[in-house]
Amino acid sequence: MAVASAAGGLVSFERLSLDAVRTLVGPHDSPCLSLCMPTHRQVPGNTVDRPTFHHFVEAVERALARDRRRDEVERLLAPLRRLEDDVHFWEHVHDGLVVLASAGHARVFVLQQPVAPLVVVGSRFHVMPLLRLAAGLEPFDLLALTSRMARLFTGTVWHDPAADTIDRLDPLPIETAAGPPVTELRRGDVVDEEVLQPHRVKHGMGPAGMATVAAVHGGMGSKRDDVDADTEIFLRHVDEVVREQVSRRSALPLVLVATPRVAATFRGLSRNPLLLADHVAVDPHLMSVAELAAAVRPVFTAAQSRRIDRALQAFAQARDRGLGCDDLSDVARAAASGRVATLLVEAGRFETGRFDRITGGIEPDGAPGAATDPARGGDVAARCGEDLFGAVAESVLLHGGTILALARIAMPTESGVAAILRY
């Protein structure tokens, strides 16, 4: 987390996660200022991001000035103005931005997915956009494998009702005893590839960088048989390295990118329980990092689609047994009492009102409103109130429930919510 400070204001840049969202849920110093907006990675699109944010800050200023003194308004706006003045920041935004400010401190989330433009001034933060995205984050490890080379990466899938994206893939260093960590493990580092030698030995290539000795005894078979044996020796070593240096530490799912022949051999000998059943059947030898990210995305998109299908089926079965509800009032009461195991919520649905977090009672304002149009910055108006859908989702999260945000067309109900109850 990077932090920038200024007189009267503090700005922190944070990485999105469910743990980060949990720290935002609950009471904070009122008023809580929430600014959400789509942004652009490249010119000319990103040239409008900073002016749009300026209009959003003006909307907050107008809302605060109704019942507060000028000095207090300026204190509350100080971190927003500091962020607005940071030209370097606006040149390096991604697809979405959420800024949450209270008591002169702003927490900034730069997102890989766009969010609907919205300005809210209320007693709590509007965290539903962050909660929706955080609930759809899926970190993973990636193994790009050929018969002669292995590369390891870690990344994150951002599941979204519109389109999944993958955060940048970061190379994972491979520890060796022979020298500094490497980003690519080669077969020649593991197996002496000179054929027709009765005994071939490589030293110092233990899976965790330990100075172990791997002795490989070669016979007098054909050159093809010897090369196949070398490949199997190499793949076994790769499997051990991945298990010891990566999977045991991260406990993340491992996706394999390899040709069908190499993948079949590796799967037959792998002892890694985190290796996914699906793999990407391409040769990764000359693939760039961006090409690898694009290649593995369909694997996670298909897995997320299966999860959604299972959730929809589970809701239908739960409703038949009296353990499913889709009325917002009923869902709110169940959420407050900790009865919601899984909440399906319509992405982008917003309705202001009041939610009693003890009884679960709700009082809608009946004013869902339309999303702010960033192209009409001068007409931006801050909403004053609490998002009922976000408040209910927060309550589910705090009680250990699961949140799944779906596109409107995928929702099994018209109410915008569907809950699977624990009891």
C-alpha cells in the first residue's frame, strides 16, 4: 500500500481484496464520501478522467456545503483535491477507480474492471462496487511447460458479468543451489543430455534450491527412447519444484499451458493436488506474457460459468425446500441474523434507503435513480443515502456468507437479490 500525505489530507493506494473490503464495512467518521468512475488506460480516453473526477469532487462539495462550514468542507475534501492534482497518477490509471474518503483520509482502489459512475455522500461507504469485484477475484499460478523448458507465473482473474480480465502475470523465481534464482528452468540444467552414456549425473538441482544430488542412470536404448526418458525425468523434476516452491506456499490453483503430448505426460506423473483438470493445449515456447494471459482466461471463464450454474441450481433447490428467498425485505432480515449462506445480487443495482443492521428492517427511499453520466460532468449530483443492496451484501459478508454478482439477465429473480439460507 502506497501512501501520500499532505497538509490536511492523506491518500493511500490499496490493492483490492475481500480483506480490504471488510475493513471498509461498518461505521466510519461521518460523512463518508464514495466516488466511483470508469477510467481509461490510454490516450485520448484518459485525458477526460481527471476533469471528470474534478466534477465529481464538485458534486461532493455542493452536498457538503449544505450544512457544514467552509473550513470543515475543505478539510474533508483535502485528500480528494490532492489526488486530483496528482498528474502522474492520472497518466497511469487502469479501467476503474473507487475513492473512499472520511475524516480527511482517502483510500484509493485502481481497478482492472470499469465501475459505474457514482457519487455518494452518506453515513457509510458505498462498497458494493468493490465487494462485487473482490468477490470475483480468483488468484492462480501458471506453469508454461515444454519438454525442454518451464516458466512459472502468478496472476489474478477478475470475474465480471460483462467480461473477465486477467491482471498482469508476474514471473515467479525458481530457486536453485547452483546460483541465484532463475525465471526459466531448462532440461539441460536437470539432465545430462549426452546420449549413449551409461551414467549421467546432474548435481545441485533440488526442488527448493537445496544441494541435493540427482543421479540418472542411462542404458543403451535408442536415441528416441533416451530423449523420452530425459523428458520424463525433467517433467518429474518440474513437478517437484512447483509443488515445493510454489503450490505448497501459495495454495492456489495451478493452470498448465502445454502441448497435448507434454500435458498428458506431465499429468500422468504429477503429484500436485492443485493442478487444474483443464489445461491450455498450446505450445508456450514463444508466447509472450500477454499471450499467455489471453490463452488461460477461457479456462477460468468456463470454471466461473460452471460455478454460476451450480449456484442457480442450488437456489432453485433451496427455494423448493423453503430455504431460498428473493424478496429484498426477507433477504435483509435473513442477512442481519446471519442466515444467508450465499447471496446472488444483481451487479450495478442501486436503491437508496435505510437498513437496520440489528433487526434487518429496511426503509426504501424509492429513488433508484440513473447512473451518473461522466460526459455531463457539470450536472453531476451526489446521492445522499445508503445503498440497500450494498448494505445487505455487507451484512452477508460480515456473517461469513458468499457473494456472487450476476448480470441482470443471469439473475433468477426480478428483485435483484436471491438468497440461499443456512437454516
